[in-house]
Amino acid sequence: MTLAALQQVVDNLRFATNASRTTIRLDCKALKQQLEVVAVESRDESARPLKGEWTEGARNSAAVRWLVENRRTFVMEDCLNPWAPEVAPEDYVIHRYGIRSEMLRGVFRDNDLIGVVSVHYTPSRRSWDDAHLRAIELACDQVLAAVEQAEADVTETVPPKNRQA
């Protein structure tokens, strides 16, 4: 699966959640991606583009730290009034990205965070329901499958004598 296939994942997720923007960040050598850069995004006219933008410290943001610790969907219904100080969004989330409400879910392989799927709403605070939570979970499953397929495709193209054990 390529980045084009992942584009379909974020497009489907945005429509399923009625979001302003959905993004995928990946740590995947096979797709030449790093977690600090938005690999693919889907957005409406209200959301400014983030694709290809480098975010210094993305791995250590409050939401990503929470994802690693809790291994479930992070939900912030009102980014301007966070439910706990330790998960308060960084300034760039509010001012540069314009996010007012968000959901994030980690993509994990074994114990390693290899991706983050984000759902952003920019006009105002909002609630997320069970259907939205299921949609982001499905998207993460699809992202993991895509990464594993991309890595398998790369392995298959490397001649046996050049493969590392």
C-alpha cells in the first residue's frame, strides 16, 4: 500500500467523523516518512494545510505522551479548556493548526509507536461519539496494515544476498 492508499484512509476518516482535517504521521522507512511530518491529510476549506510540515517535538507532545502511556484514543473536546493540565495542547496546536477539538490514536507495532492518526475540528469545541471512535480505530488498523505491506514490498524487492538477517 502506498501513500495514495493512505490518502483514501484519511479521506474516509474525515467524512466518517465530519472533521475539518484528518492526518497521518508515520515512522516508516519503507514509505520514507518520519513521525514529525504529516505524511497525508484530508481537509476542508476551514483547515490550513499541514501535509509535509515538520513539527519539532511531535514525539513528545502531551497528546502523544498520553497515547504511549494509555494505548487508547486520546479525546480533547475543547482544546481551549483541557480536561487536565498535563494534556493541555501545545501552543502550535491552538495557534498554528487552529484546532479546537481533536482525537488522536496511536498506531503501535509490538510496543513501538509507529504512527499517529489525528482528527481535528477547527470551528469550535465539539463532542465525539462512539461511531467516531470506531472510525479512528479502523483507520489505525488500516494504517498498520499499510505499513506492514509497504515493508513487505520493500523486502521482496531486495535481492536475498543484500537482505539483513
